[in-house]
Amino acid sequence: QVHLVESGGGLVQAGGSLRLSCAASGRTFSSYYTMGWFRQAPEKEREFVAAIKWSGSSTNYKDSVQGRFTISRDNAKNTVYLQMDSLKPEDTAIYYCAADHTIKARASMNPVDYEYWGQGTQVTVSP
């Protein structure tokens, strides 16, 4: 079992920045897991934001966050980060981190590929 805990959410004004963290633990967790960030706004479907493979050499981003968000990981700390800059009100959502234990050529954007999920952290961006 893998346990994921997100932190770093909050309320910011449009144009501001936040850094989200996701700490992973559990006896089955490996630094080779692909890690992803997803978000879900009220009454909307959960959507992909960003993902990164174990080496950090392969990353994927949702088109609308490309150039504004940066995903990274510190395997020594079993932690993945999402640096969010130039935030927009449209970014308001609960942000979830997730772990994919399977071997893939690229980090997946499909939530069904992720086996483990955190409980989420709220990000609110005011106009």
C-alpha cells in the first residue's frame, strides 16, 4: 500500500504562485513510480495536469498549464512537487497527486493508469 499526502494549497490572487508537494510513503512505494498531478473543480470531471517519470527525464503537461507549471521530484525524499506560476482563476480546483507503478515509455495523462491517490489540497485563485 502507498500513502500520498498533498500539501501547499491555498488562496492566491491571479498571477501569483503556489508550490504543491506530495509526500509518498508505504512499504511498496518505489522511486521508479510515475507520479502525476490531477485536479477537479466542483461539478466537473477530474482532469490531468502534469506527470513525471522516476528519472525526471519524461514529463507531460496539460496544454493550458504548459509553460506555467513545472513538475519535479526528489526521490531521496519520496516527494513530488508542482510549481504553479502565473495562476489563473481557471486553475481553481482540488489538486490530487497520484502514483502509477507500471512501466511506461512516457508519463501517462490517463487517471485510470494511476493506482494510488492522495486526498487532495485546495487551490483557489481569485481574479
